[in-house]
Amino acid sequence: MIVGFIGFGEVSSTISNILSRNGIQTVTVVKGRSEKTNIRAIKSDVQIIDSYDALVKGSDVVISANSPANALNVAKKVSKLMDNGIYIDLNNVSPDTTLKMSQLFEKPQETLPKIEEKHSFFKKQEDVDMRNMFVDGAIIGKVSNDSTTILFSGQRSGDLAILNNYGLNIMIVSNKPGDVSTLKTLRSLYTKGVSAVLMEAYEASKEIGMVDQLFEILSLTEGETFEEKSKSRIRNSYKNSNRKVEEMDEALEFLDKISPKGKKNFMTKAARDKFNDVK
Amino acid sequence: MIVGFIGFGEVSSTISNILSRNGIQTVTVVKGRSEKTNIRAIKSDVQIIDSYDALVKGSDVVISANSPANALNVAKKVSKLMDNGIYIDLNNVSPDTTLKMSQLFEKPQETLPKIEEKHSFFKKQEDVDMRNMFVDGAIIGKVSNDSTTILFSGQRSGDLAILNNYGLNIMIVSNKPGDVSTLKTLRSLYTKGVSAVLMEAYEASKEIGMVDQLFEILSLTEGETFEEKSKSRIRNSYKNSNRKVEEMDEALEFLDKISPKGKKNFMTKAARDKFNDVK
């Protein structure tokens, strides 16, 4: 199996390193990318090639992990080039954008190549609906952690379970593209809301010189690792507040769509305002 | 040592049962109280007496655990009757109210009785400043749990560490009355904020039929007990939303006092609105 990466940031390089360590060939293109990305790729076992065209046509699985802003454009280009295999989007995009990407890959059954595999890895079975090659994925937890879980949804996501044999920790959520993106957004309502709450409690305790005491008292019920984990969350929230504002904006858009009329999403709105306030 | 309880609800009866199981005499007054309280007292080993006057004068430690609304009035009455011992307020009141109560017990040194102890439990030491008998306490975690930690602050709180020998789990925070109340308020910024965030994430996931998936995905990073604990928090938040609104109002008052001018406490305000919205 050959896995091609579009974008070779932290997410791609971590996954690529795990896969190549476990015997899978990985490829990427770094032409025109930052020096940092180039160095990262050189230090990896990834094969550096010159053309995205070759990457898409030569890979069994193409993974897009670049930036939310580029996700849709990359999907557009790849969907035109790709006639087989699986396209995974790992970018942190909204359920809406995910569905747009998925639609790009909805090709009529008859245009698909007649069974001959480029590589024998994914044995086609009669009952597999091959129409949509799009799979949306989400990494749960820290990406640098080897035991991190990756969720997949989409018609061909089941095929990706095989990656569990190659060092990854895959969970198949459903065969409906967009489910993982939705789940990730729901999750962020909790995780980012808690980060914003933590910031506010931390700021208040700092104001009166009781930061240590606050963490000590919370650790009594929240567990021994609470202080360390929370402080890392708080630091991260201040550092990435710009990105978090954008993510909360997307979450609010999603909530507006699914909420009954008149429902106010107080906490998510406040978390957005909180991150915006410390920008 | 004799410990007298003013109010014999869940908090008092739990502590009373632990103490009497460990050899300490406890007393209370249930005259005029609800049938439920009367039955609870009868089923306990607590000694039921007829007069608050006798309770205050006959106890080494008086614990007030009735309701936030009554806390200040009870403290007023007891401060007039009490001339020795320790008065503990365990009610869920604001740092401001706590300081008001503490002031009631600020008596000039010379009016204190001349050393003869009613009971020999608390040996007076020369260097102990006896002026203020007031101690504020807070129970961290579920009150029904034997291993629950009780925090104390106040000039005589150090004397209460002895209760660790009688089945309780005491932590002395400082000798400054109000510190525990402040810490409890800071803690509630986190715990109640998280409850409100949980409610919102839960409501959104319910809207699209993904409640189970949300908890499953969150449990991956938040731990195995997350689902159970969170669901209990959510249930509790809906059930006690009235009380939570009052508590958040007090927390906001506190934040207004300590925050720099112009600082908006987004999350705490939103939590208040959230609890208010589901009342």
C-alpha cells in the first residue's frame, strides 16, 4: 500500500512516520512549501516526489492534512485526478464543508475503473459500494501521541481498519461521510467550552493570588493529573486564541443549524467571546 | 468533645454519624423542624435536646449547616450566646457574607473566659490568638461520601485538625476567615461552568441523535468514568437549576469585586444564563 500526503505538517509527518516504521510506503510533495516542512520531510522516511498529479495517481490512499482554509480547494483538485482509492480529509473543517468535499467525490458507479487494482491491498468485494472515495477523519487527542485515536466515516472507511495493523489506532464511526466531522464539532463544544471556563477561573484566582490553591482544591475531585492538564489547556488557549475564535464561529454556525428556533447557545457563544477577548 | 449541630439536614447528619461512630458526642435541636429532619435525627446517634441555648453553651464546636439564607441570622444569634469554643459555618455562602459572620465573632481578647476549659479537648496554648471563634468550612465533593474532604479557614481552624482522628478528612487552608469561602467560589467557577458547557454539548448532540457517540468520543480522552460522572452532573444541573442561578449570581458579584475594570466574565455570566434558561 502507498499512502500519499498532501501537506506535511505535524499531523502528516506523525502519521507518515508511524506508517513507514510499520512497513508502509509514504509519499509527499514539498515543492514550494516552507523550509520547516522541507526539513521535516527530509528527516522522515517519506518519499519526496515532484508532482501532486503523480502522488494522487500513484497512491492507494491520499491524506489531506494541510489547513482548514485549503481543504476544499485541495479536495476539488484531487477529485478531478483520482479515479480509485480513498481520499481522507483530516483538516479541522465544519460538517458543512465536509459534505461539500464529499459531494466532489460522488461519481456515478459506471465511471469507476473495472476492478483491476493498482495495488492489491484493498481487495474489492462485491458488496462494497464504491461510488464515494471520500472519507472524513479526525484525530482525537494530541497528534504527537502514538496512541492517538483516528476516527473515520465514509463509504470506504471500513477498508481503513486495516491501518490498525500498521501502527495506527483507527475507529470506524459510520459509512456516512460527515459523521466524524459532526462528532468532532460536538466534542469541541465540550473541550473548548471547558478551556474557556478554565481560563476564567484561572484569571479570577490569579487576581487574588490563589492560583495554587484553586488547582489543589480542584485536583481533590478532578484527579491528580488535573493541574498539569489544565495548565497546558490554558496556555494553549491563550496561544491559539485566534484559531479558537474561528473554530467556535464554525461551531456556532453548526449549532444555529441544528438547534430549535429561539434556542440560545450561551456557553459556546461565551467561549467564542472569551477567546476573542484574549486575542 | 461535644459537637453541636444547628440544622440537621444531609450535611449535618452525615458528619454527625461519622463523628459519633468514632466516639464523639453530638447534639442537635429538631424542635419545630420538618418531619424528615426529625426522623433523620432519631435514626442517628445524635442526642436530641430542647434548646439552642443549651446546645451553644454545652458544645465545644458548633456547626451551622442549614441554608444559605439562614446562615447570617444563625451566626448572629450564636455569637451572642457563645463565649468559648469554635463556631463553624458550613453553609454555601459568598465570601462577603462569610466575612460579615466572622466579624460577629470578633470579640476583644479580655472578654474571653480565663482559661478554664469546659472540656479539655482543645488545650489552649499561650500563642493562640483566641479573639475569633469563627471558622468557615466547605465540603468538597459529595457530602454522602465518607472520604469527602472538608476545608477550614479561620484563626482557630488549626485546632480542628484533630477531627482527622475521628473519621473526618480535614484540610486547613489558612487562619484567615473567608479564605475557604473564596476558594469554594473560585472552584464553583470551574465546576458549574463545566456543568453548563456539558448541558449545551449534550443538548446539541441530542438534537441530532448523537448523544451516545458524543460520550464515547469524549471518554477516549477524558477517562472511562467520564460518561457516568457527566450524566449525573447534567441531571443535577437541570434539577437544581434554580439554586445554581443563585449561586452563579453570587459568583458574579464576587468576580465584579475582584476583576480589573472592564473585564467581562463571559463564561460565568453565560453559565448563569444557561441555568436560568432551563429553570
